[in-house]
Amino acid sequence: MKIRAVLLDFDGTLIDLEERWVKPLFGAIMEIKSDINVEKVKRNVGNIIQKSGGKSNHIVLQSIWYIGKISGLNFFQRLLLLAKLRKRRKQFQNITPIDGYQNVLNYVRTNYEKMALVTSASTKTIQKALEDFPEFNVFDVIITRDDVTNAKPDPQALILACKKLGVKPEETVMIGDFPVDIQAAKNIGAKSIGILGSMGKYTKKPLMESNPDIIVETLHDIPDALAQISKN
């Protein structure tokens, strides 16, 4: 079946996950416990993302709580971490696009009928991204965690995007950097492309296990991957 629409994730796919999440989060953790093994925690990134599934309004709290736990913080230290991060919310709106994002957006806009942003980020974060980087104002539809009750890998966000785009799930390709993106696509019969990006050292194994149609190293590889899927 012809591919008519492309769905793109945001954090780690189009913008730098390290800048928006990893650096401010680990900075706060190390203020509480300076001897954490950052590499060990990052190696658990696949589990971290899986733990963040479920109710979309709990996704951030679940992720932070789990990361605090595997970082060795006790119950009260994790409460302190949450308190610190509540006061530093603006740090998590540091939007840094990944090299190649404009080429990918232009390619999709030119070669496919429709495109959507399907993200577990908040509407507020996406609004800031659209203000800071007008190049992101190319999506026909934007679905954030505020639009659904269940986060990826639940397919609710993808189903909603397809409905608003007016396409069938099997006419779409989902592009994302974590297994939950791939699983959500598979749950509705869509094609999928996994992108390794800056966290690839830690996500490659779980991403491969999720079995996307294609895995690429960077955004620069997306046009060729899309062309390959569209031929099949």
C-alpha cells in the first residue's frame, strides 16, 4: 500500500534529548548524590522509557522517579529530586534541534501528502519549539501527551494522528528513537523507522529488539530510509 503520511517523534528524533532532559536531570541528581554511576543509569535507558508508558499525565513523574531509583536515591532523596526539578521546569524547555532536521522536514513535506508530530512532550513545550524555531511549523497535525490519556507504546496518539490526517494506519510511517515509538507503530499496522541518534550507544539493543522496518544512524539517513520503505 502507498505510504501517504509520515509521523515523527520529537525528543531524541528532531531535538537533542541530552540537552533538554539528560543534562538538567542528572545535574539535579548529582546535587543530591554525587557518586552516581551515570553510565550505568544511561544503559538502562530502554527500561526507563518503557517505565514511562501508561497514563500520559504521569509520564514525567514516572520517568523521574524510576531514574532516581536506579541512580541509588532513597525514597526521601527522590522526593527532594522532584522538588528541585519543579523549581527548574524552564531548564526542560531547552530546545536544541538535531543537525539535519530541516532537510528531513523539507523532504517529508515535498514527498508525502501529510505529516504529523506525535510526541510525549507537553503542548507547552511544543508551543515554545514552534515559537523558537518557525521551521517546525510544517506539520498538518500535532499530537502531544496532553491530547491523549495513554502514552506510547499505547497506539492512541498514532490512531488520533491518522484520524486527523485522514489516512489509514497502514499508509503511514512512524519515525522515532525509542522502542515505544516502534511498538506503537506496530500496534496499528504502520511502518516504522528507528533512529539511533545521540543516545544510540544505549538504545541500539532495545531498538533492534523492537524490530522496526529500518534502523538508521542519524537524521541524514531518513530520506533514503523513507524512499526504501515507499518502494516496498
